[in-house]
Amino acid sequence: MRILMVSMNSIHFQRWTNQLKDSGHDVFWFDIADGAKVPSLSWVKTYRGWKHKLPNIKGRYFIKNKLPKLYRTLENDTAKAFERVLLEVKPDVVHSFVLYISCTPILRVMQKHKNLKWIYSSWGSDLYHFKNSPKYKKDILRILPRLNYLFTDCQRDVKLAKELGFKGKVLGTFPGGGGYDFSLSDKFIKTPVLERTVILIKGYQGRSGRAIEVLKALELLVAELYKYKIVVFGADTEVVTYLATNIHLQKLDITVLAKTQFLPHEVVLELMGKARIYIGNSDSDGMPNTLLEAVIQGAFPIQSNPGGATEDVITQNKNGLRIQDCRDIEDIKQQIKTALENVKLIENAFNYNQKVIKPKLEIDIIRTLVLKAYQSIDNRY
């Protein structure tokens, strides 16, 4: 089958696409952001260099920031560029990743080629957050009925897509970046788990992250945290500032890894393998990759549950704890306190996640299921 991917570059897109390597499918990629070359996808026929009418023009960034209307006239139309690629590749199916990035710009082309099969992968906040924006919801309601197939990273978004107009076939719910190679990650798992002393916190704030609410909850537990080393990674500017100015939290052993510091995936896995507790808090995420990484590395997960997304993985008081309201500081405090005080819960969750949840996330198992899903597509034009 000839598959034309439409996506911006990301580590998750790379990992997903590499599941198709040596699968017998012919894979093409229209880089909708027209970014740099991606060595890990060198086996994919990639379409880049389509965006700028004058690719060598000087002062591009100045024009973009100061004269946005002029800048837009210097760019080629995305839909027209995509259609040229479409006609050249003659794919059996088009696969778009993230609706507002990779579906909306090409909708008019896909409506024109109405018999061409179209897959959409919903990731993270893609539907759950943007359905609340009138502008984006208008696009969602136009696009979903045209789509033929759907991948999601959580069951919540299957239900949501159907409510918003999707009438096609659900190909499955899988991690957005595919499965995990345990031969690379197991070496970072520190055991026994009760000897771990790190509390790892995802430091996102911004649009959807709610790390500051977690830090406010920690303020209420300072006396119980002296024996722990707290690591905040991926910290946004607001989080860095909050920690730098908070006299209560400064009494604790806290390491801050700012978002501006690029952390290789291997380093994140190493942090997870040392962590006793992992805390992630968001108001609209889907199935967080960091939650899955906490599970496979043996960190006890405390994770927000927007719209029920993380119920797919976390069973309350069994293999983790769910934050039901990402803004409820008292509730977050109580979840953390439960984990701090209940060593049996930590130990049992570690064993359950390692034996029951983790095997389902193994790279070859997920790849086999994903390839089976692709093979189920009716690719007759």
C-alpha cells in the first residue's frame, strides 16, 4: 500500500512512522511544516522545500515578525503544494497527524478527491482542548465527517470523535509514538523501588500544563518531603520563576531542568527509572507519553485525568492515583500524601505495572497491532 503521511516533524511522528519500515508499504511524507531533514526517516520519500517562493531571501525572520501580511505573500499555498505531491505519489491512503496542523490545511484537496481514503491520528489535546474554541470546532465539524479512519491515543477521543461527527472505522488506540524498546530502557530501572528517593514532576504550565498547582500542593507537604529529592523537568518559565521565588519550597532539595534544556529521551527514561513517584498534571492532555514512561520504568504515577483519558491505564489506588481536577490543590495534595504514606501501594503498583501494563507497551507488540490496523484498510480508490 502507498501511504502518504502529512505531519510536522516530532519525535512521536518519527517513532510512529518507523513502525512501517520494512513492512512492505511504500511510505511518503509531506512535511507540512517544511522543516529540516530527519535522519531517522531517511528511508521515507520526503517532500520538503515547497513552502517559500523565494527560499534564499534575506531578512525572512524580520519580515515574519514585523510584516506578517507581506510574509504570507512570500509563501506558497499549502493545499496547492500538497495536491501536487498527491498527484505525483498517487497514494492509496493519506494519513494526517493532528487535526488543526495536518488536516485543516489540506481539507479542500481531500474533499476534491472524495474517494481517496483518509486516516487521522488524534494526539494529546487535539480534540479535547480545541473543541472548546469556536474557530477550531468549526474545522473539527467539517473535517471529521470526511475522514475514513481514526487512530487515537486514548479511548476518550474515540467517543469524542464520534460525538463530533466521525462516522468511519476506528483503527485502534495506541501510544502516539508507538511502543517502547525495553532493551534500551530496562537498564535504567532502579530496584527495589522502595529505595528510590526521587519525586519527578513534569514542569509544563503554558496552555494546558498545570505544574504550578502541583508545586502549591507540595508547599502544604514540606515537612513530609525533606527526605526526598524533587526533580522538576521540562519546566516552563512560569514554573522556574515560581520555584525561584517560593521560600517554602526552597527548603527542599529541588532540581529544576528548564524546558529550554533539551533532554534526550534516554535521560527522561533514566529519570523515570530513579523516581519513586511521578506527577503529571494537565487540563486537556490525552494519554501522556510521560505517564507511559513512568509505568514502564517503575515510577508510581500520579496523573491528571481530563475527560477520563488516563483511566485507560491507571486504576485508582491499584497501580497509580488519578487527579480528577487539575486545579484542585487540596485534592492534588491528598493524592501525593497517599503515595508518601502508603509504601505497600507503591510496591504493589510497581509489581502490577511491570507484570501487567508494561508488556502491552512493548515495541514489537504495538508495531504488530499497528501494522494489522493498516492492513485492514480498504485501499480501493
